[in-house]
Amino acid sequence: MEGINSPESDYPARWWHSLADEPGQPARIQCDLCPRDCKLQAGQRGACFVRQNVGERMVLTTYGRSSGFCIDPIEKKPLTHFHPGSSALSFGTAGCNLTCKFCQNWDISKSKDLDRLMDTVNPDGIANAAQAYGAQSVAFTYNDPVIFAEYAIDTAAACRQRGVKTVAVTASYIHPQPAREFYAVMDAANVDLKAFTDTFYSRLCGGHLRPVLDTLVYIRHDTDCWLEITTLLLPGQNDSPAEIKALAHWVREELGPDVPLHFSAFHPSWKMNDLPPTQPSTLTLARNIAMETGLHYVYTGNVHDTEGDTTFCPTCHAALIVRDWYMIRHYDLPENGCCPHCATKIAGHYGKFGKPFGAQRLPVRLARR
């Protein structure tokens, strides 16, 4: 396809600075992308594995390289209030800047094998492909786009030139300055809020809670990026009623009641195979607690739960978008996004609704190595 190029393993990275080392010691640089602040000697890679000190400068080793492309429903991100029923051209690269022991995409995010990056496509090639396949958006997902921010930002710019939306599926473990540049070009984001305690973040993710909360506040109040949040509930780890209530209360007070919140089921994976899967009743309880706390749009995920998938009007409680997994079974929302029964404005981005993309997942190859 037009715009495909070869991988750029030495693509100049942003957000780093040189460190003043002692005489006779190897020169080091510090990555300023995320709160890990990795300090790297020559040849060393950061914790994410994809940012490296090459010749006393930072390079992004995965620019223009992907672990694969797929066209799937926007609801799978999950985004329920951003052009429902549309399709997204989705892709990721490799690596991650968190070390979540329960990672659900560990084969990609934990990979240190760059040979798994099958497709080599530049930003223009991705934007052109989205147009060619009729995808309304491009989604940066599968692993965290924060670590390939340069590639994602350039792709978002190419997409905007062609009227294609961009979506970030991310844990948002990022410093303020790169966050400003990153979210300035994103049309929507689903942020994975791992839990609501710093103990969970430090013990199971190798990170901290506060930078994520600060970024959520920034996205919500200082950008035009549409925001939704997902919390994966792990049995006995972050699913207590008290923690769920505290999380929902924070969202309501700091972000507002119209920010959609998704509670998703954990399935045993990576280094937590001994943990049982999340029971559907746990998700239902979490959803009820969050709604009782005052949130208008709360969803369940990774389980079959039509009520938990449905968008209800927060005023008259009419079922406006009825979903069955990723299938839209009923759609009753005009282009203006107002409830047809009581005229309440339903938060989100909507347009003319035609035939929904459905639950299909279509792998596509844009280039071969």
C-alpha cells in the first residue's frame, strides 16, 4: 500500500537529556518520557525495552514497526461513547513501561523479541490504510502507546489530515510534558486505571498511582480528548467494595459523573495464573456501587452481560444503545446525542448511525518484512 517504508530502528526519540557523569565514567542519558526516569549507559535499553541509548542519544527502536494490524469494533477498546458501531484499525508494537503481573496481552507487551514486529508501515501508510478499509479511527493498542509516543503522534497527525480519528488505549504512565504533546493529537482515550491504591501499583505493576491520576485530570479538563476509564478487577486484589466506592467517588469529584467507567473481568494470565477469574457478580456489584456513587455511565466487560453493556439515559433510564458483547442490538440515539425520550444530552461523540461494524475481527497485513 502507499506510504510503506522500512523500519527505522534508530529513529530519534524525544524527551530525554544527558546526565553529567564523573570523569572517566561512561556517558549516560535519562529518559524523560515516564516516571521510571530510566538512566542508560551506552547501548542500554529502558525498562520498556524499546527506548535505547545509541551514541549518547535516545532512539525509539520500534518506530514504523508493528506486531500486527486488525480492524475491529470501537467497542472493543473499550469505548462506548465514541462513535458507537464504528470500526478501528488497531495496532501495537512491543514492550511496556509497566510490569503488571496480571497482563492480559503479555505476549506483546512483555516481549523483548523485536522479530515479532511483522509489519513495517510509516504514519502515512497507516492513515491511508484506515481510509482504504473504511475505518473511522486508528487505535493504538495491544501494548501501551506511551512507549512508542513519537510513532503514535506522527500517525495521529497523518490521520487528522485525512479526517481519520485516533484512539489511545493506555495506562497513561507518562510525564506531564510528553502527555501534553501526546493527548493534544488524540481524539479519544481509554485509560487503564489499574486500581485505586499505590500499594497495588507498586506491588503488581512496578509503578505508582499518583502520576496516572494526575494525567486523568489533565486529559479531562485540559484537552479535547474524549476520556473513558477501565479497571480490571482482580479477585482479592482491587475489588473490595470500599476500594470500588473510593475509585468511583474520585472519578465523580475530580473528573465528573459523565466520564464512562468500565469494570472488566480478569482471566488468569502471565504471572498470576493461580488467581481465579473474576466472577460476573463481582462486576455487577462494582457497577452498582459506582452508579450509586453518582456516575452516569458504568459498564462491565469481558463477560456476557447485556445490561452492563447497555447505555442508559441517566435521567429517564431509557435503554438507548443495547449491546450484546460487541454487537449493537438496538440504537435509539439521534445524531445530536440527546435522549429522544427526555432530551438529556448523552455525553460522548455521536453521528449518523448506519450499519454497525459488529463483533468481527479482521486481521490485515499492511506490509511484509
